[in-house]
Amino acid sequence: MSQTTHTTSINNYFQVPGRDPAALSFEESSTGPSDKVVWTVVCKVNGQTKGTGSASTKTEARNLASKQALEALGQSTA
């Protein structure tokens, strides 16, 4: 799967009629020096944490958090 697949998939999941796209949110933070930054992204649904991802890029961290959230929602990530 490509790096953006899980992020795209969770956004698409919330675009289905009957689901509220506003229920999905991400919180991003970074730690460390700029040359060795670690991004942490928390994926929330209705304010509840459903996934967390940490990586050297914000995109990768968001993708990991999205994958965990999809799994928590009972969606296949394979």
C-alpha cells in the first residue's frame, strides 16, 4: 500500500452518507531537533483517540494513525 492509502481510506470512510466527516480529527506534534524530528499524530473520532502514529515525517505518522483508527473501526487495512 502507498503511504497515503490509510489516510485517504479513513477520509473516504467518513464521506459515506450517514457518517459525519466532522467527527474525524487529527492532532499533530513534533519533538526533537529539526534534523531528527519525530512527528506524532493522534487520530480521533468524536473526540476519542482511535489511533496514534509516530514517524520521521508528518505524512507517515498520519498514515500510521489512520491505519490504527481504521482497524479500531473494524475496517480492513490489508
